[in-house]
Amino acid sequence: MLIATSGWLLYRTANEWLGGVDHLLGLKAAGLLDEPAFMFPMIGSMLGLLGGLTVFFGGPGGAMIAIAGGVGVAGFALNIDQTLELDHFWDNQLAVGVVMLMLAAMTGSMSRAGRQSSYTDDAPDSSGRRIY
């Protein structure tokens, strides 16, 4: 869900400001580098997407990357006095940023149990600790 939410914000921001995701690496995007209303949602959504993909593939620290993206999106939306509208929440930048924060926090609180050691002889010694 974190990947989908971040991807949606990236898609929505690119469509609104650039006219499509295919213009993301073009000259039109380079001309908007000094526009905070474009850059904060774009960077926040990319950080959320990167964090979600990092968690999905089992890497450490992905939830913190996604939280940083969600804080950037939601914090900037509050800074420009955007209100939280729930009638079409998927079009509201603040609502999507809050959902990104919630999903990143839930992802960060999940345990990563079930990892097996590559060491085959896992016999603990008498103290209960494993000796490698």
C-alpha cells in the first residue's frame, strides 16, 4: 500500500505540473526546480516509493525513508494552508501525505521475524548464546 500511495502521488503531481509522467526527466521539469509546490510532493513521493520498495525487497531502513517522504509531503501541505478534505481524499495532497506517514509508521513497526541464519550448525552453548 505504501508503494501504491507514493506512486499515486508521483503520478498525480507529474500529471498536474508536467502534463504526464513521460515529461518527468525533461526540460519542463528542470524549469520547475525552484517551485516548492512541485518539488516537495515530487521528492516526498519519490522517497516514499524508494522506502516502500526497500522494505518490499527486505532492506533495512526503508520505513524511515518513507517516513521522511511523508513528513515532507504532509508538512509542506500544512505549510501552504491546505485543508484536509475527505470527499475526494485521493486528490488532496495533505490526505495522501498523512496516509503515507501512517503506512510508513505501520511498516516500520512490523517485525522482521523468520530470517534464517546462513550458518548451518546453530547449536547454542550452555549459556544459551550462539558461538560463531
